[in-house]
Amino acid sequence: MKSKNWSNLKSYLIPIISIIFGSLALIFQRINALSEKDTISVILTLIILLITTELIERKKRLSSIEEKLEDFQNSIFEKTEIARVKTIFKREDALKYIKDRTQKCNFSIDQASIDRKMNRVISQERKQYDKIRDQIIKKDRLQYRYLGMLYNERRLNFVRQHLEKSNLNNFFAGLYVKTQEEHPFMNFVIFDKKHIIARYPFTYGKTAEYIVIESSEAAKLFLGYFDKLWDESKKIKTIEDCNELLEQLK
């Protein structure tokens, strides 16, 4: 409050002093202490000083308004999330995104591998991703939930290998055996409850496309879908659970 009062006083100080000196100049001119020329010079100087002071004060006020507007804008951006969305057309680029995001992940990965297995050659990019994913799971530093639809033994073997080789506290698996009817399920991964990559439902055997969404609000939708599937899945905690599902696949 004291600082604000001093700031207000300073804004009036120069105009007051200018008026006083202007008045004195006129008085001195009246009593012949100043010549008319000197009086005019003093008054013009004081007018210029007043104008300059006013311009400086206006600039300060404008700067203050700009700062307040910037603070207000930043507060809006902090409260209003802007979703980032992009499409990826090449599988290798999608794998690169998943690999990089897996490495940067801080606390959770929710992976849904529920569409049909595509006919594919295991590329170098895929091998690198598998290696990084296995390392992240074995480090056991973040929660990893794996949800899989079993069309064959491949996804079951992925779960089995981590149950056999590792004593993990943060790796969880929920699996389904494929239904009799074909459904267009969609693969997706959610990183840190904000970053999502999803593979479009595709015609079996054809090239898939991917979409990346970076938004915690959008992630809530995918997490809701994931959690619903997760709740109804068969939780795999032991090798015996794996063997039981293996019998159902045969």
C-alpha cells in the first residue's frame, strides 16, 4: 500500500514542480527579475518537461497493462489445454514415436493390443522398440498395464516371458481369448495419462494408419475404454494362468 501511494505521488510530483517553477518565472518576469526572453524559455522548457513526463507515464501504464494481459493470457493457457493431433502414415514412423515416448515416460503406460495380428516382417525399428519396452518393464519403475486379445500365442508369450524371468511389482497383464465373431478393435497406447497413439481399425492384411493425440482430456476417454476392457479381462499373475489360456487357444 505504501509503495502504491509513493508511486501515485511520483506521478504528480513533476507536474506540481513544473507549475511552481512556471508561476515563479511569471512572478520574476513581473518584478523584472527575468527578461521576457528568459521567461519564455523557462516556460517552454517546463512545457516540454510536462509533455515528456506525460509520455513516460503513459508508456509505463501501457507496459503495466501489457504485463497484466500477458499474465492473464498465460493463466488461460495453463487452465485451457490445447490438444495436439497428428496422423502417421508409415508404420516405422509410428514405431519410432512409440519407442521415443516409452523412453520418456514418467509413471504409467497402458497398452491395448487387441486388434488382429497383421502380416508383417519384424523390422529393425520393431526390434529396437521391443528391446526398449522389455527394459522399461524389467526396471519396474513405472506402472505398465498390458491388455491383449489372443488370436494366437504371440501376445501370451510376451506376458509369459516377463512372468518367468522377472519378479515385477508394476507389470500387470489382462488377456482375452478372441471371440468367434470378428470385431474392429483398435490398438492404442496411453503414456502418462496424456499421450496417446492409436492404430485405426483396418481391413485385415491392408496398411494401417496411426493417430497421435496429446491431451489429458482425450486420454480420459481412452482410459475409460481401457479400464472397462481391463475390468472384464482375465488377469494373468502366474505361469499357471498362462497355461490355462493356452488350453483355450488350442
